[in-house]
Amino acid sequence: MKLTCPNCGARSVEEFRYGEIPRVPDSISDPDARDVDRVYMKTNPHGITVEAWFHDFGCRRWFRLERDTRL
Amino acid sequence: MNEFIESKVDLRWGEQKPSYDVVVIGGGGHGLATAYYLATRHGITNVAVLERGYIGSGNSGRNTTVIRANYGIPASVRFYQHSLDLFRTLEAETDRWIMHNEKGVLWMHHTEMGLRTERARAHMNRAFGAETNFVTPEEIKRLVPEVDLTGGGRYPVLGGSYHVQGATARHDRVVWTYAEGAMVRGVDVLQRTTATGIRTDNGRVTGVETDRGFIATGTVLSATAGHTTTITDMVGLRMPIRTHPLQAFVTNHYRQTFHPIVASAELAFYVSQTARGEMLMGAEWDRQPSYSYASTSEFLRSCSAKATTILPFLSDLRILRQWTGICDISPDSSPILGLTPVEGFLVSTGWGTWGFKAIPAGGEQMAELIATGRTPDLIAPFALDRFERDRILADAGSAGTQ
């Protein structure tokens, strides 16, 4: 599997580190519950999603990537 | 499932009825074991098990069949040791051969720090009932003569632990045994039936929508792997679960008997020999969250490089086939079992890369919870609310994969 880094181009996924973007739903209003959700809960999307990736063995920069988790 | 197997196992397929006492979503090991223990231990047989494909087609058919209890925290050691004990008596209880084979698990370390952790684990295991001994490189060489103690000069084997009761069993037979045991007592196992929605009323479960119609029920257990969040989204429940692929492969057959299951903690790979003599290998789960069953050549390359470093004889073998499962990984690498804020909706998930060994205990304990309404002590620490109570059970080091 290859990921496309905006600085370095298409590279093997082994070069990258996955970074999660916490998405706390607006329906949770209690501040403590929002903290728990932010730390532990996952959205785990089935389909196209936007993620943060860090190019560990390349430019060493964070970038956003749109990816289909079904592929 | 073909006719030959059906002639050996008494599988009686049911038709979907309009209502059940309990509906289990997921016809894998955990779902079928829960149905089996509900029927045998608690006399609850008005149960449906929904399976989207065929039984055991998910992670129950994609794992590396290791049964062990050498975990790193008390709650896990107790739970997995109970599961290991149930596996040992399953053949006698059901009169079915699951090819249970006690081999021992040898867990090697290549760093001083890893060795200290392993010594602590051995003590912890014995204190909570699992038989794990600390072993020196000489003892490792005696147990597995094929090991290169120098680790190719890069990963010297400094020592490790030997978990005596570690075993393997035939995954399909475990699934069929539980399925048969549940079916002959009246449980309906519904293959090619997909749960498409869960109906709730005032925060209480009232039924399950399937592609074959609606089922009214007050109790729903989600026992799926990989797609747990697909099910929990139906009741609007947030879960601390991310789905990652896990790959494994087998080689052609090795002409000698290779007895123990061998794993390396720092290199994160494990090797065992199947009943056919093939060498079965697995390693870490893929870093990217994904629902994909695609197998990759990157995995074959990295896993074989690690395995041949410690076991050079493997480089003479050829890879026959590889496969991928999708795992529910929890933040603390411990399972999530029990009740949820939605009344009547239970989960058995977070089995990540360690679910096969837990099938008997997971099923038995969930059945007790469903039958009595009280969470058994053995699984109480694994409740979903441990995250908000700040009582996480961090045990990633015991997963065997990272």
C-alpha cells in the first residue's frame, strides 16, 4: 500500500505514522464526557475519511490525507 | 461448509422466526460459544445467531489458533487461564475432536529490558494460576534446537519465558463444535443473514432488522469482529474501537516436528506448526485503520525477514498462502465485554489479535451475564465503562503483536 505525501510523492505506508483526528460529536455536551470521548472513543469510519499522517522516514511533516478505509 | 463436513457434524439450520429471547449478531466463535453456553448452562434455547456469510468465515477462520494465558495483568491472566482450562475439557464435554494440542509457548527476548519484563510476567502468571517459567538461552536451545541463539548477530536470544499449557486447536472445528452443540438444543443459526438495523425504544432494545425481515427481541449481543462499530452505530453508541487488518501466512510442510509455539517479543512475530506440518507465521497488525482484506507482499517480506533471523531453517521453505483478517483494536489492548448504556444491548468486542483463545471463556461469561443479568466477576474489569472510570487494562505487551 502506498500513501501520497504532498512533499515526497507516493511512498510505502511503512514510512508513515498514523495520526488520529479526534471527532467528538456535537451531541455530547458535558465537558467530562467530551474529554473521555476525545481520549478514548473512535469514529472508525467505513468509507472515505480524512486522516493525519506523519512522514517519519521522509520529510518529517504532518499532512492531511483523504483515504478510503474499504480499500 | 460442504457436504462432507455436514455429514460429520450434526448442523441443523433453522429458519428465521419473528421473535427470539436473545439475538446474537455474528456467527463466529464468540457468538456461537455464547449460544452454546446459553443452551447448555442456562437452558435458554430461544436464541438466534445471525451470520452475514457462513459460520466461522470472519476472524474465527483467519487467526493463528494459539491458546495461551501468559498475560501481563491479573484480570487477563485469570480470564485467559479460565479459557485455556475450558479448551482443555471441551473435547470431553462435547465428544467432538477439536484437534487440541498442548505445545507450550516459548516467548523470546533480545534486550535486557525485555528480559526484566518477562521475569515479572512469569512471576505474575504463576501468582494467578498460569504455568509460565523463566528460561535461559540454554534451556531455549534444548526446547527448540532450530533457534539461532545469536539471532543472526543482531538479535541475540538472551532468555525468555516458557508457558507450559500453551496450545493450538483447529479453528473450524471449534466453531462447528459450538454451532452443533447450540443447534441440537434448538438454537437457530441463520447464515447469509445480515443485521441491517437495531430498533430501540426509550433507550431499550426492541428488535433487530435483518435483510430477511424484523426480529423482535429484548436482548442483542454484538459478537462481530472488525465491524463492531458498524453494529454499535445502529444504536448510536460510541466505541473505543478502531479496525486494523492483521495478516498471516503458511509455508509448505517442514519435514520435522516443530513442537512449541515460538514468538519473539521485540521482533513481534510468532511461528507454530500446523497439524499438516506447515509453518504458520504472523506478525504485527497493519498500522493504517482499514476494513480491507487485502494481503500484501510487504507483510510477507517483513515477517519472513524477522522469522528467518531467529529460525534460519525457515528460509528453505516456500510460502503457500496468506490471508488477512480485520481486528477490533481497543486503546488498552484488552477486550470490551458486557453491558452498554443501551439497555438490552451487549457487546463482546475489542478482541483485536487475541480473540481465538478467549472463545470458551468469552462465550461462557457472556451467557451467564445474559441469563442472570449480573456481570460475572471474571469479566467485570473488562466492562465498557472502564474508560470513563479511568480503569483501563493496559496490556499491549501481551498481545504478541503490536
